[in-house]
Amino acid sequence: MKISLTNTGKRFNRDWIFRHINYQFISGTHYAITGSNGSGKSTLLQVISGAIASSEGAVSYQLSAISGQRSAIGDKIYRYISIAAPYLELIEEMTLKEFLLFHSRFKPLLSSLTIDSIIKILTLEAATNKQIRYFSSGMKQRVKLAQSFFSDTPVVLLDEPCTNLDAEGIALYHQLVNDYCKNRLVIVSSNDEVEYSFCKEIIKIGDYKKL
């Protein structure tokens, strides 16, 4: 998978969040988007994912037979991208097992894993049949990570992935990266080095601010 940004920019009203980004993201490489709070890291990640449109320039995707501008791909790009972010909600009326089964109907899970094995990896066996609304914030974050890492997609986008995680949860996060992301395109949006210490390429959002 290759995602290319060509002279890409995003603005809200008259304020430019970033401009003139020319960059290629390639499978097998891990990238970090860094910058201060409110600098536009999450906005850039959402533009990359296709969740929001850029205001100028283009975002293009190449994956085997599928290639071209997002407008040519239509709504198919979501099949190849999974994302974990604090602003994404879980279905709290479902149990953990029900939620993972529901999610798998829209985005298949890695073929090497079952829902029960995923729950075991998350060390949430005791909460298998517990409604998510009764989970702690750290448990909910583990579930958000699960729906990104364990979806069978070539691209994994992570926005502040260690939000609400304790030391054990952070260790689990790094283990998931090591075990399931070697050949995938991973982009982490964060200002905390703990979350992106494994990334080889760093994009500083401040370098693309309009003066």
C-alpha cells in the first residue's frame, strides 16, 4: 500500500491548518506525525484516512489493482484502513464479544486469530460478556486498539494510541505493534515519544504551517 500526498492542505474557514505537504507513505514503514496540542496532527491523519477531504492538493492510494485518486476509488478505501482514536466511540450497549463480532462483519479480522484469542491477547477474558459501558477507560482503549490492530487491513492509523493506558497497557500496545505491524503501513499521530518510539520517519506538522 502506498498513500501519496501532493501539495495537500487543509483549512477551516480562513485558517490553514497545514499546507503544501508532499509525502509518500509506504507499507512496511512506520511514521509519526508530531506537534503540539491543537497543531493539526489529528486533522492530517483524518485527511490521510479519507475521513475528511483536503482543501487543496490531492491524496492518492495505490494497492495492487486499486490505484488512483480517492474520487476514483470512491468509498472502497475504508476497507484497507483501520484507525484507533480517542474521538471514535464504541457501542457501549454491546458486550466485548458482541462488539468484536459486529466489527468483524464490516471489516474482517486477521485470519490467524479468533475473537476468543483476541480477547485473550487483550487480557480481557473476565470481561468477555460484560457490556462495554461498564469498562474502565483503559479497558475501552484496549478495545479501540483491537479493532485497528486485528482488522485485516494494510494500513493502521493510530491517534494518541496510549490514551488512558497504564504501564501494562502501554507494554501491550508496543507488543501489538511488534507482533502485527511488521509489513503494514503504520502512522501514529502523537506528541508523546512513548507512543511513536518505534517509528523510523517523523513528520513535524509545524513544518507545514502557513506563516
